[in-house]
Amino acid sequence: MFAKRDKIYPLVETSAQVSKSGGAVDHIAAASAVMVVGLGIAQLVTPLFATPLTGIESGTAGMILAVQWIAFGAILAVGGLFRMRVVTIFAAEFLLVAGLTAVAVTILNSPDPIPLLIHGAVAFVGLVNSGLARLTDKAELKRELHFARAHAEEARKTKEQGE
């Protein structure tokens, strides 16, 4: 009725490790986060310098945009540095939304080309980092699933041979 201890076999071997790959994606996320955080700090600290770049004058809207860029850029940097793809995807998606919203506001307010390029670049950073992190995460998940299936098959064969 109850299985004896010597008849219990693990499905996945615990000593085997799946190698992590995709380090370049994490480095890209961390490097692009530095650009976004730098732009946010420039908008927050020196709004007169950043106004020609962002198209948003000093005031509440400029501070909100700067804080968003700093916060999401810092989260993106943490996700990239510590290889946390879910965090990277989260921050990148919010940067994409913030960048596209800023592009829409800039188009409605004054369609100057430089602020459109800056906000479009922030949105592009979000899009690229989100896409790369999703692709890499999916590839790693497939590799881990294949690895687990192979070891489960080995464990089943060992169990059948032992009986």
C-alpha cells in the first residue's frame, strides 16, 4: 500500500544544472536603462537644459515624466543587472507606454522633431528590451522544459529497470 523508501525515484536529477544564457540581453537592458535614467535626471535637475530635448517645460508635467523615466529606468537596470527577466519586461513595457504617451502629447502640443525623437527613443528602448527579454525568457523556458523531460525519461527508465 505504501511505497518503500528505496522505490521512490526523483523525476529530475537535482545535481544537474541548466546553464543560463542570454547575458547580452541583460546587458542591453542595463545599458539602455542608464540612458533613460540620465534623461530623467536631466529633466528633473536641469529642466531648462532638457526642455529643448523633451519638449516639456519645467513644472508638474516635466517632473512627472522625469520621475517616471527615473523609476522605470532604475527598475529596468535592476532587472538587467540581476538577470530578472520578469522585472525587465515589466519596466520595459511601462517605458514603452510612457514613451508613446509622451509622443502623443508632444504631437498634440508642438510637433518639434527633436522631442519626438527623444520620446520615440524611450518608447523604442522599451519595445526592444521587452521583446528581447520575452524571446530570451521563452527560449530558456523551452530549454529547461526539454532538460526536465529528458531527465524524467531517464528516471522512468531507471525505475522500470529496478523493478
